[in-house]
Amino acid sequence: MHFDYTPEMVCSQKISFDLNDNIVTNLSFYGGCNGNLKAIGLLLEGKDADYIIATLKGNTCGRRPTSCADQLAKALEKAKETING
């Protein structure tokens, strides 16, 4: 299932990904630190959503209380809620 998520308090404007059988594919960020976010997408391709959430949740960026990685964890949690009802 495809998801688009609008992150909050970060430079990235949108996070898009597919989540099927708890596996993340086609992850992309729009806006933000282009090189770093492309790398995150490549590193997490085919990974389990629960692993990604556990690894990235709570990560901050500078003085911000969140980061693009933390926002991805939140996006995955929301996607899982949508799938599981």
C-alpha cells in the first residue's frame, strides 16, 4: 500500500513509501538534505517497518525536537495504524 506523509518541523516537505507485509519499499523524501535523505532511502529499502521505527524514533536534528528520520518513524507508525485499523 502506498503512503504519503507530510512531516512537521523539518525541512522535508513530503515522505512517500510503500508498505507491504511490514516491508518498506520505494522510500523517498521531497525537500530537505537531498544527499542524506537519498542515502536513508537506499539504506532502508526492503527493511522491516518495526526495525526502522525502533531505530529512528526520537532522533533529533540540531535544536529541533524531531528530524526527517524521526518523522519517517512517525509516518510508518501512522501507516501501520491505517493498515491494521
